[in-house]
Amino acid sequence: MLHGKGFSLFETLIALSIVSILAVIAIPMYLNYDVRVKITEGFSLAEPVKSMVADYYETTGTWPGSNQAAGVEAPSSYRTDNIESIKVAKNNTSAAIIITYRIPALDSYNTIILVPTEVSGNTIQWSCTQGTVINKYRPTACKA
């Protein structure tokens, strides 16, 4: 009887099946994670913009309607590999910071809108539940 050292065809097929199943589960999870990491870049770049919008409100009692009014750079100056722009806008009662992403996986669902609200003690709280980015890519605090 011959006793070879190695794997049989059956053992190899079982190992390949296990690896394939793990890949089917892991690759989509990794891709979602990768997009979520890229989304956080927008929040990091928006931090100084949020501060300037809050300072403008504390100084004037009104919300700024543009990047220039808020004292921040033009929207396109925030452009990176993942960010298209960060724009300050104003609606009837509040301001908004619109982060527009250029991440291919998002397609046209590529904005998150940060909206400030004044709470007690002149503290400003930011909400990020608006915009077109779908929930699976949003940070936990920003899921609608």
C-alpha cells in the first residue's frame, strides 16, 4: 500500500470551499468598511467649518449662508480623493454644511448634511441624519 504525503483531492476541495465561503462573506464587509472609513474623512474636514459656523452664529445671532460669510475656504478647496466639496448653505431657519463625496461606491447618493441646532446654554448640537448617503455607509450617530 502506498502512503503518500500530501492532501487528497477531497481534502483540497473542502479547503477551497471553506475559503470561498469566507471570501463571499468577508469581501462585501470589507468594501462597506472601506467606504465608511472614506466617509469619516468628510467629517474630519468639516470640523473647522463647524467651528466657524458656530462662531459666526454666536457673534451675529444668525446663521451664515455661504462659505465666504462663515469665513471658510471655498467649497471646492476641500476637494480630496474622497471629497468633492464642503459647502455652507442656509435655509429659512438654520445653516447647513453639505459634504459631497466622490466615492464611486456611493454613485449619486453622495451627500451628508450637517445641521446645527442651538440647545440650552448657547451650545450648538449638530445633526447628520440628512443627505443622500445610504444608512449602511453612515456613522452610527448619523443613521436616520
